[in-house]
Amino acid sequence: MQMARLAGKVAIITGAGRGMGASHARLFAEQGAKVVLTDLNAAAGQALADEIGAAAVFVKHDVTRLAEWPAVVDAAVTNFGGVDILVNNAGILGPLADTRDLTEEDYHLVCAVNQHSVFLGMKSVLPAMLKRGGGSIVNISSIAGMAANYGFPSLAYVASKFAVRGMTKATAMEFGKHNIRVNSVHPGFIQTPMMVEATDEVGGEALAQIPLGRIADPREVSNLVLFLASDESSYITGAEHLVDAGMLAH
Ligand code: NAP
């Protein structure tokens, strides 16, 4: 029988109450990981932890607050003995406003949730990973962290997702000598509540931009995140990984 791909690993996944975070959590648990799920939405996060069972615990957590991170790391250490993997997944799209209409408050909120939280998460988890002798951090960016020509996300979303890519590389350079790998993932159009809330339907014009001609199931991103989290990607760090059906291939 094939060994589970994350056997013996402990993972923290933020924004795991729904969407891609929930999909990553299910796949990680199926592959033998113990998972600490965090989200603002306690009902959804706890329901998923209950569904997964003894391999999961849920911690209500606002990723933008440094003071709330130690409880997340403690949950991993106390329940499962340490931290091997961090998936900084929580994110918001924010208003789909052009730059003239984007408020300073909205700009700060999008950058706090999408960008600042990635710094806080890495800062909080690195000491526990160092104790384990290594680890893998996967930061969820977007195609909007690679190119800004898709029109609908705001300047704030694009800025925050470009920043995630840069912070990923900086931390990979800094902690490679400690066997801690850091990569960014750049999804295209993925069928999640965030996307449904942004647009009722991804229609003809948007679909025409996608060489594979369809929206992704979250599991198709989870498969990449699983690979980067696992030891299968042991020589991969500081890199950006597109999962966009070829959208940026032009
Ligand atoms: P989603 O369906 O909206 O799920 C995001 C989760 O993050 C929600 O459960 C949300 O909780 C939680 N969250 C929001 N703010 C938080 C905070 N401050 N602290 C803790 N949790 C928070 O989004 P998704 O589509 O799965 O997106 C996941 C990641 O992929 C995001 O970083 C997003 O930017 C990125 N992404 C998505 C797409 C796409 O097409 N869907 C494409 C590229 C990149 P609430 O429900 O309480 O708000």
C-alpha cells in the first residue's frame, strides 16, 4: 500500500472554513496530516474539524492580529507535537472598485488580510518549524500577484498578492539554510464562495481567457498545495507556482 503523502506532518491552514482552505484541509487529512484549521467563521471551521475528526482541531482566528497567532501555534504543538507546514490561505477580494473609488480603509483591510497576515503567520510559525528541523510554508497569492491586466480586482488586491510573492522569496532566501522551504501559489479562476460572491457567473468573455476553457474545482489547487507541503517538493523553494489553466501563458 502507498504511504500517505503527509504521514507524520502537522499543518496549520488559515481561512479553512470554506473554499480552497477547506479543500486543502480535507486533502491534507486524507493524506495523513494532522491539521489545525483557523478561520474567522467559527461555525464553518468547527464543522469541518468535526467532519475530519481526531486529525483536526479548529481555532477561531483573525489572521490580521499578531496577538491571536500564538494560540494557533500552541494548538498545533499541544495537540499534535509541533508544526511542519503552514498554508497562509485566508484572503479577501475587497471591493471591486477602481482606484478613484477605492477608500483608504478598504485598501488597508485588503492588505491586512492578504499581505500583512502572511508576514504574521510566517513570523509566528518559524520558531516552531526551526525546532522541528525544517518545514514548508505555502503562501496563497493569485494570478493577480503575477500580472495586473485582468480588470476586476482592485489595485489593493493586486498589490497585496504581488507582495505575497516577494515575501515568499525573501523568507525562502533567509531560511533555506534551516531546511524551511517557502513557495507561493497563484490560482486563476477557482469555484469558491469568494468567486461566486464576486461574480454570479463566469461567462463567455472570461472563459475565453482560459485556455482550458473552464473554472477549476478547489481540489485542483489543493493537489498543488499538497505537493508543495510534502517532502516530494524537497528541492523547490522561493518559487511561484501557477495553477491557472494557462491563463498567463500568453
Ligand atoms: P473564500 O471562499 O472567501 O474563503 C476564504 C476564507 O478566509 C473564508 O472562510 C473567510 O472567512 C476567511 N477569512 C477572511 N478573512 C479572514 C481573516 N481576517 N482571518 C481569518 N480568516 C479569514 O476564498 P477562496 O476563494 O477559497 O480563497 C482562498 C485564497 O485563494 C485567498 O487568499 C484568495 O485571495 C486566493 N485566490 C482565490 C481565487 C479564486 O478564484 N477563488 C483565485 C486566486 C487566489 P469568512 O467566511 O468569515 O469571511
